[in-house]
Amino acid sequence: MFSTKVANIGPKATVTVEITYLQNLRFDQDKFHLRFPMVVAPRYTPRGQAHIVKSTPEPRTKPDSWLDTPVRDPKLGKTNPVTLTVKLDAGVPLSSLKSLHHKLAGDGWEDGSATLRLASKTVPADKDFELVWTPKQGAVPASALFTETVDGETFYLAMMLPPRPDIRAVPPRDIIFVLDKSGSMAGKSIKQARKALQFALDRLRPSDRFNIIRFSNVTEQLFTSVRPANQFSLARAKQYVADTRADGGTEMRPALLQALAGEGIANRLRQVVFLTDGAISNEDQLFKDIQQHIKATRLYTVGIGSAPNSHFMRRAAEIGRGSFTYIANLNNVAEKIRRLFLKIERPAMIDLAADWAGISDGVRLTPYPKRLPDLHDGEPVMLAIRANGLLRKAATKDNAKLTLSGRRGRSPWSQSISLDQARPAVGISTIWARKRITALTGSLRQGADRDSVKQAITATALRHMLVSKYTSLVAVEKIVSRPTDEPLFKRTIPLNLPDGWVARKVFGGAGGQMRHQTRAGKAAKPVMRSQFSSMLKDLSQQRLAQKKMASASQPVPLPMGATPGPLQILLGLLALFVATILLLIRRRV
């Protein structure tokens, strides 16, 4: 997601901004997923040092300007209405099609073509849109190759599905579960996470060992080290999960470093399953940590909630050679986690490599990603390639082919696809350019020269007309319609709080950076309420009266990350009560 500035919007005027983007759809378990993000969740900005032994200090992070966007008070209702139309051309007949989080109007999609609209004319932008469709049995090829030629350069996009994993050989595992219990996870999200983790514990085998790490402002773990998955340790773990409540800030880095700190053992898979909404702003630091400490461990991320930070979780899983699972619906937790564990219990392919044969000596190939991930059941490998130079003539072109090789259990495996099978398609060069920009950005975390990377990203983005960290969309108004003597007013449009989030858990206490737009237009710290004290109700009523009297309209920064405010107030009341008793006793004496 990115932000943009639009100027010179007159009273009751309309400005249309049209943006085009291309991406390859996610394919998992014989289903295609189209996910369109509609809200950026508030992010927690870590402060101070990471509280973990033998770790480097947490840098003091300054939030980006787009992270400083105000959030509309949920009491005012939803804002940012969205209309959405999907014109689908799947290319193959479909056996099913559904929207996971919004009701759709439209039918006749069985042949793979349909125009779908929201059942309601508009919906508030408070959760992501996700459309899922399943081709009819046998309609999806085991491999596909697409090509596009732009300005004399040839681009390819290869997709290959792995064979089914060998169910006879399931190696023992050391698996670390990391659970986010910060304030942003309050409400539906923590219920989803607890349910997912309970289900994951039930799937452990006696040969597996495990541990649970959970974090908010501080990081804590269930056991001092991994324990066998026996009756006693699992019972203790399930109670530990059931007692987890969401509160506090999102200090993710200490938990991540602790999960990656262990060493792998020969003939045992070491895996980390990270359950979070990813509502943090220090992604680059965490990516660097994963690259430095991942070693033989595999990292699997599970996105929880209506608007998870999928940029962080997808990229973290890529660096960790794992996969990303998104859970937005509480009713889908068991099925999503079941599919995830079917994948991670027995990877379909490891040590994957790509090789081209039959290519002219003068042709230089640039593939992305450079390092292929492990291949899991139902997930294809996607490889984007640019070929610089002239390919061989048509007479020998049939010999050119791409071969993927790897290990399936202990047995070698390979699969090839010929160059002449490539089908023309639009947008392949753009997909390659986006993957190149992602790889170049990642090279900064490995110590690459910043100026050289900036030049390479800028050149790639400009050539393929992409928005990047160093390139932007610029619209120039050719006809000046605003009188020069008319003043300009600047306003930042507030976002909705993501669906299912609890405002008092997100905005209470210190530790992060956020702004909160209140009923009267003036920003104020929202009061946390407690069912244990009637005094808190009186405080809330006083605060509401203050809001109504406010006349300013400028939002101010508010901290993010909840602290036990109600508990502190309750303790203060108890202290006053004890002091009163002591005073009465003293007077009697």
C-alpha cells in the first residue's frame, strides 16, 4: 500500500485517480486467490531496546508519514465507502467461486467468465476483499510458461506444480509457536489465534518437540527449551494458550530473535510458526534479523484478522523458505490450520534449483527469485526471468527448456518445460520488474551499496512505469481552474479501524505512534473502561463531556499499545481504601 496527495479539489468537485497494477494470483490447494486490500491497519512503532539476551539494541524507529494517518473514532460510524466490480476471465471452467468476506451479486461464472459486484452498493473500507475460485478437476496444468517481449527483451514467467509429498516418510520436528498477544489482537483476532494454536497442538505427533513463545510489551515462553509432545506437556500448553489475553504493545523483535535462536538437529525439521496481525512498522529490521538467523529453520507466518500486514508476513515467509497463511474468518480457522500443517509436516520438495538448457551463449538470464523456496503441497513455484540477447533460431529453439530439480524426500526429482510451449501474455515484464525491485530492496539488508541499489531500482521502475521507494505517480494539471486568491486547505483523510479490532485495546497506554479522530473533531486519549469499578464509568462520562466542549479540529499524536490502565486505577482505589482503614484505626487508638 502507498499514499498519494491530491491537490486543488474544489467544493463539491470530483477528482478521479486511476491506478493500474499487475500481479500473479496466489494458487494454493487447487484454488486461485484474488485479495484486494482495502484498509491499512494502524502500526505499532517499537521503542527502546529489545529485551532478549545476546541481542543487538532495538533502533529507535521514526514512523513514516503514511503511518501517521489518523483513525476515525468507531463511535462515529464507518467511513471511506467502496464500490467494487470484478470482471473475471479465469480461462478454464470453474467448480466453485466465492467471496470470503463480502456478499457478491452475479452468476453464470461456471464457464470461467463473470462480472461480479458487491451485493450492497457500497461497503466501508474496513477489511480486505478476497475472491477464491476453484477450476474443475484436471483444468489446471502441472506446468505453464508465459512470455512477453518488450523493447527487444524477452521475459518469461514459469509456473510448476509439485508432485504430491511422500506420506511414508514424515521426519520428526522441533516446532516453535510464536503467538502475538498485543492490544491490536484483541477481540476476534486473539480468538482466532487461540483456536488456531489449540488445533495445531492437537496435530503434533509423539516424535515431535515443541515450545510456545508469546509476546506483547515483553516476551515470555512456556518452557525453557523444546519439550516432547506428550500428554503432560500438551495439557500444560493448551491451558497456557487458553489463558492468553490480548493487551500491550507489539514488541515483535525479541520474540522473533528468541524463536530463531536455537540450533537445528540432524534428521529433524526445525520450524517456526508465527501467528500475528503484523501491525508493526519496523519490517526492514525484522527482515534483516530473519536473514541473519534463519539458518536451517523454516519460518511459516499466519496472518490473523481482517487487515493483516501481508507485506511483512509474506516477505518474512519467503526469506524463511516457508509459506504465508491468511485467516480472516473465525469459522475457517480449523480448515486453514489443517492445510498449513499438511504442508509443513512433509514438504513436497526441498533444495530446489532452476536451470536453462539450449540457450545461446550470448544470452544472459536474470531470474527472480534468486533462491527458490521449499515447495509445499498444492503451492506452485513461480519464477520470473529476463533474457538479454538473441535466442537461438527457430530450428533449435525446440531444444531450449527450463528444468526445475530438487529432492523429494531422499530421492532426486526434476521436471522440464520447453521454450516453445510459452504462451504470449501481457504484464510478464512488469511482474519480473516488481520481483527485481523486491530483490534489490532486500539486498540493502545484506550490506549492498545504497546508491547503487537506488540507481538500479529507479532505472527499473521508470523503465516499467512502476511506483517504488524512489519513484512516484505525478499528475500535472494543465488547466488552472482555482483562482489564485483562493486559499488552500490541507486535510488528511482518516482510516477506519479494521473490522474486529477493539479501539480501547489499540489506543490505550504508551509505546507507539498513532492519531485518533474523536467525536468533536479534537483528538483525545480514549478512556479505557473496566467492569470492576463504577468510578471508571464516571471518568468516562467526564471525558465525554470534555470532548463535547472541545472546539479544535486538529488531530494530535496518540500512543499505541495498551497497558493495564484499569488494573492500575483499581489498585489505586484499593490503596485509598487501605489508607482510609488505617486512618480510622489510628483515630480510635
